[in-house]
Amino acid sequence: MKNVEAQQKEKIQNLKMLPKHIILVRHGESEGNKDTSAYSTIPDHKISLTEHGRAQARLAGSRLRDLISSHGSSQDWRVYFYVSPYERTRSTLREIGKSFSKKRVIGVREECRIREQDFGNFQVEERMKATKETREKFGRFFYRFPEGESAADVFDRVSSFLESLWRDIDLNRLNNDPSQDLNLIIISHGLASRVFLMKWFKWTVEQFERLYNPGNCEIRVMELGRGGEYSLAIHHTDEELREWGLSPEMIEDQKWRINANKTDLNDHCKWYLNSFFDNELDSDEDVKEEDIDSDDDSKDIFLDTDS
């Protein structure tokens, strides 16, 4: 067996391989955000940024650089970008990239699985309005747009992306030097960002339904805690988390993750377990076999009867 010192060294080495930050950024203001009728004549993936959206992205780049350079354990930090293939996200990346020197950027990858939710093809404004009203009645997570996707469909592809992301990290496909702080920046869309957090933190559908989209170029920072868990509560305040739609229990969970060890996760998540059951039994002795009622006709279904 490994001694305690060896285990501690291995843990420190493993933590060094993990990204210091995983940062989600929604694209800047688009022509579709400004005027929804744009979707009726322009394919969703070709919707471009407004001038205001480009300015938002440049400001976001400056904020990201300041955040990463001032909240890391090393001044020798690097960034790696994942970006949705849509025009508005790629343009957001170009503007954000102006804040980073070439030596700081170790790579970028276009990732189709973090694209916007598909709402169909050309989106007729009046029809989309009625469709979204139906979605509110049906439920935002499971409602599938005609010729498009549901949020559940987006969850499936984002989950696949997350599996690839972890393989990239585990196998060091990003070619990061462990002596440098690695920061992953994911430039995507509102719903895809919410689904990413839902999958990462194992939030339920009910919890997802209460979440709000980030604003244009809003930044949501997952920072690595001392024990190897990521938390939104290191960089963001309780007020911010409440504004995003997190419940008090979800906020407390984020605070716990700041110092948490992965091995403690199961014991900590009893509140999550209890959300699926009426009560939690402490031991097998608490489970008592119910007496079978002699008058219960259900036992007779297995008896032969005269025809």
C-alpha cells in the first residue's frame, strides 16, 4: 500500500493536471437577440453579432484575462478555447482573443456538440411565438421543437462533449505543462451553458427548470477547489447564484465544493438522495415486512378456479 506521503504527492500531482478554471461564456448580442424576425430569413448558425455584441465580447476578453491572471496559483498561465461553430460564437471568440497574447493560447477547438438548441430551420416569428407558449405548458426541458430539439436532446450531446473533455484532460491531449495554470474557456449559448452546469453538478430536471439563461457575454466561472472539486461559489456571490436560479440547497452545495474531496461526495449528497424518497431509513432493521392481510383478494389470482 502507498504511504500517506506518497498518496499526498500523487494527489497534488493530479490536481496540477486539472484546469484551474472552466469558464462558460455566452456569445455577445446577436442580430437575432436584437430582432427575432432575423431567424425567419437567416439560418440560425449564420446569425451574426451586432456592433454592440462585438464590444461586449472585447470587454469580456479583458475581464477574462484579468480574472485568470489574478486568480491563479501561477503567473505562467495558459488558455484553451472550445467554441460552438455558429457565426456569433466564433465572432465572440475573435473579439475575446484580442485580449490574449499568442503565447498564452495553447489551442482552440470548434465543437459542434455545444451549439445552440436546434429550433427547426427558418423560424417564422408568429409560429415560434405560439410554439414557445406551448413549451411553457409542456415543460422547458422535455419539449421538442418541431423539426428541432428539446433541452433533453441538448443534454445528451453536451454529456458526450463532457466525456471527451475529461479524456482530453486525463490524457493531456491539450499538451499543457503541469507547472502552468490551465484555463478552459467554452464559448457557447445560453441553454447549452445551463445544460453543461446541470450535467456537471448533477442537477435535476426540476432544478434546471428554475435556471435562467446567462446574459450576452456573461461569464460563469467554475474554479478548482482545494480538494479537487469545482465550484461556482469561489468566484460568484450568493446573490449572483440566486439570480441565476440556484436554490439555497444548490448554493450550499457550491460552497461545500470549495474545500471538498471527491471521496466525500456520496456522504455529502444525502440531501440529493432524499429528494427522491419520502424518508431515509437508517438501517435494515428499520424495514419491516408488512403483514399480509388475510382478506387481500390479490393472493387469489394465482389459485386455480373452476371454469
